[in-house]
Amino acid sequence: MDTQADVVVLGGGVVGTTVALELQRAGRSVTLVDKGEVGQACSLGNAGWVTPCFAMPLPQPGMFLKSIGWLLDSKSPLHIQPRLDPTLLSWLTHFLFAMNRKKMLSSIEVLTELSKYSLDYYAEIAGRSSGLQFEKKGLLMVSATDKGVAGARAEMELMQERGIPGRAMSRDEVLAFEPTLRPLIRGGVFFPEEAQIEPLPTSIAIAQEFQKLGGKILQKHEVFDFELSEGPSPKIQALRTTQGRIACDLLVLATGSWSLELTKKLRTGIPVLGGKGYSMTFQGITKKPTRSIMLVDRKIAITPFQDRLRVAGTLELVNQDFSISVERLDAVRSGAHEYLDLGGGETSSPTDIWRGLRPCTPDGVPVVGYSKKISNLFYCTGHQLLGLQSAPGTARLAADLITGKSPIVDPKPFRAERFNG
């Protein structure tokens, strides 16, 4: 069945739903389209953190040598599947050139502003919706090495300069503050203003608000091709889906790790690769932590929800590979058990194992803005590990740019032209 729409937002994750809601509020008539169901992809199994202290791009100074070592270690926090792939080689070249302090600091500035906006946004929506479990209990970073503690403190100082409070803690202070941690901890940093929220109920609540404002949702509509006009300045005339054709005036692409595949069909080719991560959930934990914890040395996130514990970690750069690596899964589980006493080894029996692909650009900054090649194509993708955290801020920036308002942050670092898109 053919459908006509003013604006189509393609992608029903937390980024797509918040963009759709912002545009509907701004007076546009929006149709949200997803290949599956709202919130069921990468927005489903993440740690649920809303932590501006982690508004950091993936490429950072000194990461090149680390990356080489990680490439050879299948259990490392960041792993790149070695393969001869022109797309991967191009991505890695951009990644290498983004590993400098100047680039990192400019990225942190804009990512921090989006994250701060999002923190306030989630507090507001949690006040209107039940079951989101929004809790502002802070975040604790800990390490079992002096080097790791020093790195956490350096990050704290960097974020304090941007208005995010934090305090350094000695080993004894950390262990008294969070008794579930084991004595191998050498110290850490506590950020008191950070929060957590239930990922899936949040996406659903945002989608429901969108529908109440008159927005339309088409689920299980997989896009497999596009109809483009002819000429030097082509426009998208329609999307071809498994459930029919959808004509639109504007397409907002919020498709996460599927963006590379779709932009190739559009002949634009934004370099977004999937960074595969894992999470597992444990029920009946007898000694659950009281707040979210980042295990710095293992890059593992610990989130204590009211009825369960979620453990998430690893980043494996892949290309639409959804297979499960038992080795990497076990590394996440054993890492949590190594650092935390959960009261009886419950880490051996997770009730829910999830993997998903975080959409990663080479410079760690999302692509938010119009395509320079297709005039009615607007990108909103590539949020690396910060999708939930930065979605509302991203949605506000996108709506500002589309409706011609003054943007909440400098849009230049997000522009598609930096990737010739």
C-alpha cells in the first residue's frame, strides 16, 4: 500500500523516536518507520546511562598503539575484526587522523552540551511517564591500577572544566562507598549528578508521546530501496519498503548501524560501522551495587536496576555481524565477577544475553545535518556508545536545523560534508 508523508524519520530507536517527537512538536507531519519494532534494536540492551561525564569521542590521543595491541587480543575492550575491506580501511584512516587532542576537545565540547540537555529531558519525561526508573544516583569509576586511577582523575578534571562535578576517591573511600567492590580496587572517581534510565520503556514512552501529538508509526516496514529524481541535484521521491511505497518530502535517516548500507543505496556513503557490544542481565542478586559503576580497566558498565543487574561491555568493530563471541561474552562476565562481590557467583547465570551494534563514525561525533548530495536527505546517525545519552540533545539540534531555528550547539562538527556525504 502506498503512503504519502511530509517527513519520514527512518529508524525507531531512541534517536529516531526523539527526532520524530521534536519535529512533530515543531509543527511538521511526521511518519516514523522501522524495519522492526520501536526500541528493539540497539536501544534495547544498553546500560541505560545518562552520563555527561562520558561525553567522549571514541578516538583519543595515544589510542593508536593501544589499538594495535587490542587488535591482537580477542578479549580486549576494543577489537577490530582483521579483514581486507576497503570500507574498514577508509574508516580506520579517518579514525587515525581524529586521534589528536585538539579534535578530541572540540568533540567533547559539543557532545557534553547534547548530553546535559538530554539529562534534563529524561528527568522531565520520567515525571510524566511511569516505569522509566530514572534515577540520579551518580556514577562511580574505579580501577585496579594506579594508571587507571590517574586516567579517571584526568577525565574528571577535563569534565569539571565543562561544568560536570566530580570528586576523586582513595581506595579506602571507594570500598567504604561501594561495599560490593573487591579489595583489588586502587581508587576511583565519583560523578554525583549522573543518572540512569530504563532504555526500552523510555523509547516506548517517547513514541507514545509522539503518537498523542498525531504522529504516525509504521513498524515492520523494511526499506530495501529508494526512488530518486534524475538530474545533478537528485531528491528522494519515495522509499520502497516490504509493506509498500512511502513518498515523502523530507527523509531523516536515523538508522544506526544500518546507515552505511542504506546510504550506499543513496550513493552518499556515510562511514558508519557497527561496534558490537554485549550486555547480560542477572536476577536475584543478593549483593547488588547501589549505583552505576564503570570498571575502567575492563571497560565494563554495571547498572543496578530496581529488579535486576545489567552488565555491559566490549566494542568490536564489525560490519553487520550479529554473531555471538563466547570468548568476548565470557570476558564481560568474568570481568564483572573479578571486580564485584555479588553474593554467590550469580554472574555465571545471566537471564538475558543481548548483543547489538553501536553506530560508530570514525571521529566519534554523530552526523547531524543535511546531505550535500541529496537536498531532502537529513542525517541523524552515528552516535557510537552515546545513543541514549545524546538522543534528546541530537533531536533538538536536528529540529532546530530543519525548522530554521538557532541551533542549541554549533552544528559544524556534526556536518555530513566532513565525510563527503
